[in-house]
Amino acid sequence: MKDYRSTHLVKYEEPESVSYTSIECLPFLKGKEWNQGTLNYIHALRPSSIRVTDGGMKMDARCWRVTVLVTDDNKIKEITQEVEVGCIGFDNGYDMDTAYGV
């Protein structure tokens, strides 16, 4: 990890093994209305697709998809993104989530 300490940048070395998980994103949008302004922040995540739902979901994995969970009155409850993670020191994404309390 110390190899990445720099005042400018260090080329990122891709890990040999990867897994998948979902992470919470953009927590400052919780409670805000789902609208064009909040969609602009979703753009920063570079999603492969976007799903907006009040809770019903198909359990199909789509890497980089962003899910916006909204209330009945169109307020954001949570934003998550399905992601690829490195497995350096872990067997899979679940083990990593468990270790970090995700």
C-alpha cells in the first residue's frame, strides 16, 4: 500500500483476482428528490445502466449498474452501485464485505 503514496500519481496495478459486490454511493443525496439534478450526480458514477425502484428488484447482477431506491413520494432512500472489486487478501466480495461491516 505504501507504493501508492505520492504527491502526484502512481500507475494502478490491476489485481490478479476480482469479485463483485454492491456499495453505497452518494449518501449526501439521501432525502433529496429524485430529479434531473440528482441524476446529474449519478452520471459521476459512470453507470452501465440505472434502475429506480421503490423496492421491487430482479436479482440479476449487472456490473456498474446504479440502483436508486426511492420512497412513494419520490425521495431518495439509498443509492448503490454493483461493482467489481479486487480480491487481494480475500477470497471474494462477500468476505470483504463481512470484514468491513458492509
